[in-house]
Amino acid sequence: MLPGWPLLLMLQSAPPPVMASPQSRAQASVLLVRGRKGKTRGQQGSGVVIAPNLVATNAHVVEGTQEITVRQGPRTWLSSEARMDWSHDLCLLTVPGLTAPVAVLAPVPREPGQTVMAIGFPGGRGPVVSRGRLRGHWHYGDSRLFQSDTAILPGSSGGGLFDDQGRLLGLTTRILTSGPRLTFSVPAAAVQAMAQRSDGGGDRPSDWVPVGGGPDLLERLAADPRNWPAWEIAARQWVLDLPQDEDAWRALGLALDASTRISTGAPPGAAAEALAEGVEAYRQSLSLRREAKTWNNLGVSLDLLNRYDEAERAFKEALAMEPDYGLAWLNLGSTRLNAGRHAAAVEALEKGLSLRPDEASGWARLAHCQRRLGQREAAAATMQIALRYRPLSAEGWLDFGLLLVDMARLTEAREVHGRLVAMDPERAARLQASLNRDRVIHAGAGGKKRRR
């Protein structure tokens, strides 16, 4: 036997080293997060290790809790500090002695379509893996949200969204209880940015809505024009997935309404077709559940289609359900204005403004109605209120200046002109032309008097 032969046999027969799979590596960095509320109650979610002794989760997971712990398998660690970033629904937990591995960060995804996996502790069990694809990117304030079709169940909030190599893309946040293709994640970049800051997010704002705040948040996302192209695609998919979900149909109506505002290059009639389809979407939603908000949205679409009588009936349905629905009162007033019913419009607008006094557009429309009714002094006072709420509205200042000219309050009109010169020279020129015409008219009238 040759020297070293037994050793050679041993080396050949030894099993190759076992490499952890991307899924296993990702799972190892995801923890169960628990917080105590009072003596007996508690709440739980998920978290991801993003640095030594540092766990990221959602702010709403630990909001209002004490004695926050993280667990992995049989081991539990106590958090010594929780820093909040309420604007992004993030929380960073400092966990001394934590031994769980740190997640590797993924590059920012460029295009939808890549495979992803969501890992969390739904119901306190896990880590559970759900696979899917990245569906899109959404703007959320100064940050982004990733949309995926991974199934995210209660308790998964604050868990990780990973790419197919096990690298962290973001923290998962449940948006809807019923939208399987409308689950969102806060990007890892937002988590990194927070970790690099020394300050916290301060006290929770009174009007704070978490990223996982349900259909109302989806309407907030849809209100951002940057999201409109993606919104219709997502809403149509939602309707296909869940045709009996009233929120899905309402979302489609909102998306189609938004699409009309970006269809400037579309063929003639395309906007009207989108609005008409949106009307049917709202009606389908109402057939499943009657809600004042949906009636209001239906009324807006009908108004845009110049179907004023139907729009008025829709707003009245909303107000029958919620008599103090200020926005519906204002919309009812606007529809009456568009229909030429100025006295009735004043009544609705005044009611709406008593409930929502900071709506500058409502004050401007009320002023328009008052002017059409010959109530010029009242219209001027109302326009001043509108401009207090929207002082940078060049169109508002022009309307006010033209009204002052009409009322022969020329000194004030010239002051408005001076303001407009700095704000909007084109509108300033229009007001100057009106002042010039007024001077010519008064000069002509003065000449006739002298001839008498």
C-alpha cells in the first residue's frame, strides 16, 4: 500500500460541505417580535436583523407596547430601545446580545417581474415562506413601496421581502385583507436611511395612518399622480382576483377616474369611455355594499360626464347615509353650479364649507355663484377667504382682480395686478387689459357728460 493511500480514501469519501440555501439564509435573519400591552394583552409581528443587535420592523407592530422581545426558535432576546419613523411606518429595535445573522441587502429592483419570497411569522408561527413576483413600484411620500403578489397574513408585518438569492428587498406590510396581488413592502433603502440617522421619528402624529392601513391607504396612493399608470393595472387585477370584493370595484372606479387626467394624448372620447366604465365600477361596488364614499365618487364621475341630475342623486345618497359628509356637500354644490343652478349651489356649498372651512376651491366656487346671482360684495368677501387658504393661486387672484374691476374698486384691482406681475405675468396682462378697458369706458362716459 502506498504511503498516504488511506488518507486519500478518507478524503474522497468525505461528503461535500453543505451550503445553506438562499431561503435558509433569509429565514435565519427573520424573527418573531412581541410586545406587551398592559398586564395581560400583547401584540406580535415579525422583524428582520439588519445589523448586529439591530432589528427592523413596522411601527404599527409595536405601537403602544412595552417589554418588546424578539424570538427565534427556543431563544428570546429583550429589546432595550425602540426608535420610530412614523412617516415610513418603521421601527428599529436595539437588541443586546442578539446572535441571529444579519440579512444581506439586495440591489434596488429596476423592473417588476422578478421572483421574490416573503418570510414572516403569521399567527406567531414560522418563519413561513410565501413565493411570488414583484408586481410594481409605488410612490409613497418621499419614499417608495414595492407591490408583490406574495401572500402576507396577519403577523407577517415587519417580516422580510427577499429576492431569489435570499437578499433583503424590504419589510413586508399587509395592506388589504382581501387583495392577494396588493401586498406592499417598505424598501430596504428606507430602513437603511433610518438606521444611519441618529434621531427618531418623534411622537406619533394624531392623523397617522400606518402603511398597512387598509383601503384608505390605497386611495392615498392613488391620489399621487405618479402612481396613476400603475394604479389601473393593479385595480383591474384585483377585480379579476376577487370579483365579489366591493373595495376592488371602488378602486377600479378611482383608477379610471385618474386615467382621464393623464390621457391628454388619447383619442377623442377615450376619457369619456374611461369615466363611463368607472361609473359602472362604482355601481358594481354599491351593489355589493352601499357606502357613502362610493356614492360620492360615483357622483364625481357622473358630473364629469355632464350627467348632472344623476350626479345630484348620487351625492344625495351619500348625504342620506352621512349628513355631515362635508366633501359630498361641496361636490353637490359644484354639480349644481355646473348645471347653472346657482342659488341651490350656494346652499350646498355653504353647508359644505361649514364642515370643511379650509377648502379653498369651495370658497372660490361659492364666490362664483354669488357673482352670478348679482351678489358682488358677498362674492368679493368670499374670494378673500379663498385666497387666505390658497394665497399662491394666480388664477384665484386674477378672478378676484377682475371682480374688483367689475365693481369699480380700481385701487384694489391695481394692488392685485402688482401681486400678479410677480406671480404670473400672463395673468397680470389679462387683468391689465381689463383695467385698460375700464379706463376707456369711463373716459367715454365722461366725454358725453361734458357735451351735455
